[in-house]
Amino acid sequence: MKILVIQQKMIGDVLTSTIICEALRKVYPNATIDFLVNSNTRPVIAENPFFDNIIEFKNEYKSSKKEFFFFLKQIRQYKYDHVIDVYGKLESNLITLFSGASTKVSFYKWYTQFLYTKTIKRNSQSITNASIAIENRLRLVFPEDRITSEITKPKIFLTKEEKEKAKDFLESNNISTNTPLIMISVLGSEIKKTLPFEYMAKVIDTIVKDTGACILFNYIPDQENDARTIYNLTNYKTQKHIHLDVFAKSLRGFLAILSHCTALVGNEGGAINMGKALGVPTFTIFSPWILKKDWNMFDDGETHISVHLSDYFPELFLQKNSKELKNESLDLYPLLKPELFINQLLIFLSKNL
């Protein structure tokens, strides 16, 4: 039996969907399982034992109809028996259709349901602390009465050599893995998913004052100027603890460094999901327009804590949809003052450091 799982999109989505491959491995232990993802997310799922092959969806497939058609023909040649389309957009609709699989499963959409042999309606409320992102994915494999018993966490697999190399790298930069080391996700993927800079600076000041920990910043290269702006907003004593220029040159390198961190604090996004998959305690700050219940995976009030403006001002979110909140996010974010959640952060630090 040959199975294809399709999850294009960003790192957090891809990492979360690895649980589908793990579930399939349990149900079909002798099957060949392939995982189709965007090329840039491949490093996050490397070394994962729950699928056999990574099928890359390359950028040229988006930019060239000819290249995309050749890719569809290649998919056809693999002769899959079973396809699970988690993504559910036009590209994955066509991949599923061209696969020729006898069983095709996806989430229900009225305008694409005819493409699939089975569609699953997403639940809007979670029944565990795993989050609806986890639970709904498991519904693509298991019947409803098995969801709670089949809950599992996404996992990232690093080699011993990768971990040792990261440790040597940190120590070469005078960072001991025997002292608290906190990664700060200082910036979201866009400004509407980023805590105001001055607020993030206050959060970092609080962490250093309370713990004396070494601080690493997580940001992508084109965010360097904004990261330095946040650094400059912290006080002088805090800056002595921040290793702003210590960062990995690859995503696998970042993951190996993150695996040595005592905790990860900051904006919701891929880094938070990667931290959880590595077993690193996380404190997550959600954007006002992101639904916390969708992505607060495995929040337990101790090892994983998340905060959202709706926790403090629920009346602001009554009868508003995600699109409206996204448009208003830059106006809403300033209301999420650090004073609202600083005690929760201090409790988190005391329990995990």
C-alpha cells in the first residue's frame, strides 16, 4: 500500500501534520508513506521515522504551469492507493486528482468535496488540551471515538552529531549549556503577528532581571534591523545578557541550538511549534487576530503557557470574525500590555528554570 500525505504551507502546519504520518504508521505498519511539503520546510521533518519519503513541492511549481504539470505527471507515476490532503487548496486538489488513488481524504469544503472519496468536517472546539489543530488532523485518520486516545505530540528528530555540534558552537561563543539559556522569538512572521517592539523589550528586561539567563534572539535575516531595534530598546544591564549575533546558519542548526535552550518565549509562530516538538518549555504571546484555541497545543499552565488579548478583554472579541480582527490587529495589539501577563511569565520562569 502506498500513501501520500499532502501538507503544503508553513513550518508550523507541516510539523503539526507529521502526527498524521505517525497515526498512519500505526494503522498501516507495512505501508509506504510519503509526505509532500514545500521545499523550505524539509529541514524540520528530516530524520522523522514515521514516513518513508519526502516529496518536495518546489517554488517553480507555483511559478510555472509547465513545471507543475510535469510534477503532476510524476505524482501519477507513483501510483498511490491512499491520499490524505491536509492542505485542501487548488494545488493539492489537483495533486490529489492526478494521483489516481482509490481513497482520497480531506477536510470538508462544499465546493471541492466531489474530488474526494471521504471528507471530514472540522470541529471548532477542542476536546483535549492538544488543540483543534491536532485533533482535526487526527480525524483524517481515526474515527471520532478514538481521537482522545490517539493524541500525540509532533516531534523533531535530531542526530547526536547535530546536538553536539550545537553545544560546541554555543560554548565557543562563551555560552554555557549549564546556565539558563532562553530563546526569544522576538518577531512574528509579519507585523500583525508581532508584539509591539517596546513591549517585547520590557518582556526581555523582566526575564533577565528575574533569571539572569543568557538570551538568544530568533529572527530571519531580513528581520535583523527590527531585531536590533528591540535589542536597543532593552536596558543596558539586559543587553549584557543578549547574544544578538549568535545564530545558526541553517534551520537544522537552529533546531539543534534550540534543543539546548531552557525555554522559548515570544510571538506565536513556527519557532514555538518547533520548541514544543523538541520538548522545550514555551511561553507564547498570540496576535489578537490568531485564534488561540486553534494553536495553543498542549497548554498545561506550567510547561506550556500562552496569552491572548481575549484572556483579559473578552468583550473586544464578541461577534468578530478572523478577517475583522486581522484588520484591527495593529489597533488591538497595544492593549496587550506586558503588565497584563507578566505574573504568568514569572510563574512560568520559576517552574521551568
